Amino acid sequence: MSTTPVKVAVTGAAGQIGYSLLFRIASGALLGPDTPVELRLLEITPALKALEGVVMELDDCAFPTLAGVQIGDDATKVFDGVNLALLVGARPRGPGMERGDLLEANGGIFAPQGKALNEVAADDIKVTVTGNPANTNALIAMSNAPDIPTERFSALTRLDHNRAISQLAAKLGVPVTEIKKMTIWGNHSATQYPDLFHAEVSGKNAAETVGDQDWLAGTFIPTVAKRGAAIIEARGASSAASAASATIDHARTWVQGTPDGDWVSMAVRSDGSYGVQEGLISSFPVTVKDGQWSIVQGLEIDDFSRGKIDASVAELAEERDAVKGLGLI
Ligand code: NAD
Ligand code: LMR
């Protein structure tokens, strides 16, 4: 086992996602069995007592890879020297709310956290935003951290990506491992575009294999895009274990890379690729090598996909304008 622990910050650590996420990270699911991890857990003051209880449970697991845990309510202390930051802490939406309704409530959290990361995080910091509205919260954090390279900020669309793989696999009766090159474009919201035209099933084009445009447009896309709301409706609370699992998948891929012949979906700062306005944090197909992501280039976008991508990007531009109006970026 290497000796220097990787410092992983998690915000909202006493919340629902935290309760699943922390134990996965501590057990080695993020960085593997040979890398010790030091957890840095940020909460608001009233939640610190509950967080102490979670830390007692972490202790009780005696995880060999868990080298230490620090908790606190001061971001500049908790983020000091961190290598990975998983920004989960935010208010989740309830029944009937759209994720955009959370802009004002949650936007205020990510400006100070961006500033704190800018001040005290390690030089190799990588930031993943899970808290909703994730893309725009990542934009706020990035805009408030001028000394951290913009490519170190990302937002989670891996849950949507995993949902899309699972829905397609169930439709075709194949294992999820047969599905490659899934893409979520745009915002982690109901406007997101899960794209089957570039995905592959057992090496063949997914849209052609499905061969049913009505299912693709009328069932697949809305099922994936509205899955978060369906879970809230069923559980009375937003997805938590699956969100934690996707957060691990996202951060692990960012550290370890993508396998040959596949890619993942990550919301990252647009460089203008595929006509997505530069500067927005939008989901793209990406490959990762040596800890750096690259947007997959050269995919043909037909009129159907163009319309869907443009609609989601327009929503991101609206969210950006709204947080600009609130003085958050
Ligand atoms: P939760 O309410 O159970 O937990 C949120 C925690 O964040 C609470 O413990 C709260 O005290 C804490 N918190 C609030 N403000 C904070 C701050 N300034 N600093 C640190 N901690 C703070 O919610 P949850 O179910 O764990 O969900 C967390 C967020 O993740 C929500 O915004 C939810 O909508 C989002 N989410 C995103 C995805 C995704 O795919 N991107 C999926 C599921 C949930
Ligand atoms: C999800 O996709 O499950 C989360 O973003 C929770 C939500 O608000 O939908």
C-alpha cells in the first residue's frame, strides 16, 4: 500500500448520499485497495452532531484503506490540501419541483466553496459537483476559483448515463456490459439528451438495433430524463445510493481513465465543441487518460439530436444568466 493518503473532501457528508458515498470511498471503491484515503467532511453546523455519528460508524467498519477522517463546518479548514472534492451538499428537490428551482437556494453554497478550494486545495485538485442543479453549481464553483484550471471542474451526469445503459440493456435483454459509448448531452435536468445514435450494443449501433424510433423518442428519452422525479415520487426522497454510486464511477473514471473503445458522460466546461456555447458546464461524451478528460470529437449530429442538444444547452444558458443576475458568477 502506498503511504501518502489521498485527501478526499465530501460536502453534505451527513446527508442521504453521504451515508452511502463515504462507506464506498473508505472501502476502496474509489481509489482501489492499495491507496489510503483521508476523508475531509464538510457539513453545516447543525448537522455536525449527526456527522459525528456517521464517523463513529466509519470507525466501526475498520476499513484498511481509511487513513483518517476530519470533519468541520469551515470550508477553508476542511478543504486544506484536498486532492479530490465531491461537492454533494445542497438542498434536494421535493415532489413537484424542478432542479432549476434550487438555483437560488443552492447557488449561494457553491460560490464560497469555490473560493475556499481556490485558496487551500492541493495543486492537483479535481472537483465533482453532485448537488443540484449540478451543472450550474459547478459553473459557480469554477467561476469563484480563478487559480484552479477550469478543466478541473465537472458535474455529475454519470447517473443519467448509467440509467440510460440500464434502460437500453433491459429493452434489448442484454447485459449492461454489452453497451458502450452511451452519451448524455447537456444539463442534468429533464432537458438532458440521452443519445442512442452513437451508442453501441455488442459492437452494433444501438439506435439501429432498437429499430423503434417511437420507443427511443417516446419512452427511452423521457424515462431516463425523468428518472430522478420517478424516484422522488416512489421513495419520497431523491435518489441516494445510485447517486453515490455514480459519483464514485465519475471520480474513479477521472482518476483511472476510460477503457479503449468506450467513453463516459461528464459535464465539463464547453470549449464550443458540437456548437455548445463556450464556458457552459455541459455534458459530453468524454475519454479520460492520465487524469485528463477530452471531449470525443467528430460525431455526426443529425437534426433530431441537434434539436435536443440545443434545447438542453439553452436551459443551461438560462441558468447561467440567472446566477449571473444573482451575482454568483
Ligand atoms: P440531503 O438533504 O440528504 O443531504 C444534503 C446535506 O447537505 C445535508 O446534510 C445538509 O446539511 C448539507 N448541506 C447543506 N448546505 C451545506 C453547505 N453549505 N455545506 C456543506 N453541507 C451542506 O440530500 P441528498 O439526498 O444527499 O442530496 C444532495 C444533493 O445531491 C441534492 O442537491 C440532490 O438534488 C443532489 N443529487 C444529485 C444527483 C445527480 O445525479 N447529480 C443525484 C441525486 C441527488
Ligand atoms: C436525480 O437525478 O435522481 C437527482 O438529480 C435528484 C433529482 O432531483 O432528480
